[in-house]
Amino acid sequence: MTYKGFKKEIEKLGASCRFYKIGCYDVGSYVYVLYHNIIIATISKIQPNRGDILFNQILNDTESKLLILCCKLMQTPVDERGKLE
């Protein structure tokens, strides 16, 4: 899954994503996924299969779809994700 495709799909579900870079060497670069203005996931931009998903309740249908999309992005090799704009 590319960042562009990920962003498009989560926006359809009412969520958004932001890219943050900590430091000057991309160490600590993350995609933050927000839903109802709450961070629900952080996904590493430089390490595959690395991220945190933060749900503290039984998921509704939309939240389940967001969870699946976040997992797909985490499982995509970093060099295949493209650029986040």
C-alpha cells in the first residue's frame, strides 16, 4: 500500500494522517493517524512492520477498517510506500 493510497482510503472513513519527522536523519519519522482528533496509530516511515495502534474499546465497523488499513501500510515494504505528501 502506498502512502497516497493509504491517505485516500482513511480519508474516506473520516480519518486523516500527518507526517512528522524528529531529527534531521529520518530517525523517528512517523505517520500519525487521527480519527475524531485522537491519534489512533503511529506508523514508522523507516522501519517495516513497526507501529502502534491505539484503540481502547470495542471497534465499530469504521474503526475496524482503519485498523486493517494501518496494518496493510505497516506490512508494506518501506521502499514500496512512495512519498507522503
